Amino acid sequence: MDKYEKFYSCAQRVADEFRKIDAGHPIRIISHLDADGLSSCSILTKAMKRAGRQYTVSIVQKLDEALAESLANEPFSYIAFTDLGSGQFNLLKKIPDSKTIYIFDHHKPESFEEIGNIVHLNPHLFEIDGSKEVSGAGVAYLFSRALDARNRDMAHIAIIGAIGDVQENNGFERVNTDILKDAVESGKMKVIQGLKLFGAQTKPLHNALAYSTEHNIPGVTGSESGAIQFLHQLGISPKNGDSWRSLVDLDDRELKNLVTGILMRRLNEKEPEAIIGRVYILLGEEKKSPLRDAKEFSTLLNACGRMDKSELGIGACLGDEKLKAQAIAHLALYKKEIVKGLTWFEKSYSSGEIIRGRNYIIINAGRQIMHTMIGTLASILSKSNYLGEGTFILSMAQIGDGNTKVSIRLSGSSATTDLRGVISGIVEKVDGSFGGHMGAAGAIIATDREGQFIEEAKSLFEKTAITP
């Protein structure tokens, strides 16, 4: 039995044991607020509903001591964490042994020890890299599939979670590939080869081209007028009457011309063909809906979670038409917050308020940017052309409870530096807590220790060489 078979077998054993819980016991579900967390929670709540079990849900930004103490005093005998828990074993020890804790997570465990009242399903326990191979939603799905074969109809939600956690790289690794197979066979998802332009379903084509920050198109990226001129040169009308056309409006001839034109413009780029790849389409959603493309869907979930409207994201995952409409409407507010954050950053960068070093920038936003959005800002900057390849981006925003949220990213796509290891090396000097993955990590520190944290970060960055 190889490591994957052992992992799947463990999911089956956990499901078999879970079935033995008396149906009269409600399940307390705690999940993270990002796209993967909301996907995970959606899968588990639907599985509970199908199993005829009562449940109560909380969506949180972090699992901290206050939450652990609160759970310890709640009248629930069974607690399930999705996309959380593995990195907080010491906190979970505060919960009485009389309560059974289920952890469905993919983050690197704080400890690999076995604790009597904790049932732990995590790929790292089987030497499977949870930062690349499967998301929290994927772990929740494997458990739910083992619990009831009908839950295979939620495989597409697990794929949305994986895409939200940036696990797709023109294809998936083994575990996510197995889940994708279920998603396709269930008729919920199809995979096509196409242009990897964010907003293919919803944005005017010239906007999608101009603001494709992930893949540079010389003469087009950053310029709407350049994008419109480019389309005219290819014989593609950007408008249909008074309406702007989207990528999905093009016929086969126009699409072929566009692909050829983009590749010609990108000939001097490092990987000119990288803009072409797999696109994941959700067949149950309407064409031109922001829910049609799995990447756009994951963005919508992030919007809901980070704007304190998690229930809308969960409702969208579960197909509630009313909540879907509300979630789509809420996406506009999220985009406004992103624009607000980027505008503040550009002004602060120009004025010298952003701390800059040889291979890093430190963004201390205070209360100027929502703490739930500071990681999003760092991610956008890491994928843009604003900073040089291999620049550490450390972003900070105050939560308002005496703590500060920290996120760390690395600009460019060629580096493989372990950001979780980097942030841990800084946080341990100021008694904070950290989590995340190799490519994206974060921390919580006391606000009154920000100054010390920044100095420790500067010192570490200046000693750190980027791994190519």
C-alpha cells in the first residue's frame, strides 16, 4: 500500500468511526475564512445535512487561545475543524478530553503526536505535501466521500478550494487530480485548454487583456487603449454594438487569432506559452457569471470571507440562488477595497512610507487597510510587475484587539523559498503565532511589538538568499 492508498484508507477509517456517533449529538464546525476554508466548510456542512446530523458553524480568521477556551466551555461533544487545527495542537490541548476533535486540514502539523481525543486527517501524516497536493477542501471532501458516496457531487467545490489555495499549476498533483476526476465524472466541471485570463467570463476583453497581471503581454498589459488597438490589429472587434465583448464571446476564428497574436507578442518572455493552459469550467453556472470559472469563483469566496459575509460564500457553494446573487453583488465591495488598498500602497510607496531594502519591502498599513485584506494586497503585488523578481513582501495591518495580522509573499514565480519557515524565524523572536504554506504564510503578533518585529524581519531578509 503506497502513501496515497494509506491516506485514502485513513479517510475511510475516520468516516467509519464518525458514523458511530449518536445522531442526537450536534457537530460544532469551525473553518477558515478564505476560499479554501469556505469550500471546506461547504463540503462538510452538506455532508452533515445528508447524514441527517445537526451542526453549528463558525468561520474564523485564526484559531487562537480565546477561541480554544470558548470551545472548551461550549456544550458540544464533537468539534470539527476544516482548513484549521493542524498547526495549533498546543491550543487544542486546552479542550477537555471529554470532547472529540476532528481535524480535516492540509497545513503542516505543529505536532505529529497522537492525542486520544483528536482524530487527525492530514496528508502530511503520510508524507504527502499538503501545500501542493491537496487543499483543506480536498481533505474535507475525501472524508465526506468516504462517509457517503453521494458526496462525490461536491468534488468541484474541493477543486475550487485547491485553486483558491494556488495549488493549480497547469494541472494538479496526484490527490487533487483524483478529486478532479470525480468532479468531471459527476458532470459538475469540465477542463478546457484556453487563455488563462482572469475575468474571461465577466470582464470586457480589452480589460481582461490589459489587467492580466499574472502574464505580461508587451504593449497590452497595463494599457486599455493598447489592448483595444491590439484587438483591432487582429481583426477582432472589442464591441458588439454598444456592448463590450468578453473572451467567451469570441468565435473559433477570433480566438485562434487572439492566441496567435498574444504568443507573438510574448516571444521574448521567459515562458511565452504560459498564458495558455487549463481552465476549469463549472457546468452548472450560467455563461458570463463570475461563478462559471473556478478561479473567479474562488475569488468570490475570498471576497465573502474577507468582507465578513462568509454565509454568502457557503450559500454560493451549495447552490442557493438567493445567496449566490447576494455574493455576486458583494464582490463589487471587495474589488473597491482592493482598489483602495492598492491606491494607498502606491501613494505610500511614492512618498517613502513603505520600508524598502535590497530584497524586501515592509508594508505597515496600521488601520488603513482591513486586516482581512492585507494578505490579498501582498498576493496581488507578488504577481504584478511592480516589484522585482524575488522580493519579499511583508504586509501588516492592525486587527483592533491589540494584535496585528501579518502576511508574507515573494514576488515572481521562479523562487521556491519556504515562506512559512521565514515567517517562523521572525515570529519566534516576538512570541507571536504563525501558519500557512511554503508559498504563502502569515502570523499574528502583538501590536505593541510591531517595531521589534519589523527590525527582526529586516535583519533576517538581509541575510536570506532566494532559492531559485
